[in-house]
Amino acid sequence: MGAPRIVPTRGIPYPTGDPELSSEQERAWRRQLVERALHALATPVTEPTVFDGDPVE
């Protein structure tokens, strides 16, 4: 695909939120995902790079 930055995540089976998570857990998961994506965007890359796990502070 030629994607320079890859932020893996789970699929989106429930677009309005995972019913198995409390609202606090869902919010924490979404925040972690957004922080990882922002870290990926702020990191210079020269080849396809997978950003898996927590962002480095």
C-alpha cells in the first residue's frame, strides 16, 4: 500500500462504542489510540513504520 505510518488497532464492529467496555474504559482506549496516532504523525520516517503499543513520551 505504501503507507509510511501504520498504527494497528482492533476492528470497528461497534461504531458507537464497544458494549463490553464501560464508558471510562472506552474513553481510555480511544484516547490511547489517538495519542499513538499523534505520536506516529510527529515522528519522521523514511520507510513504512509500525507504531504498536504506547507512545513514547
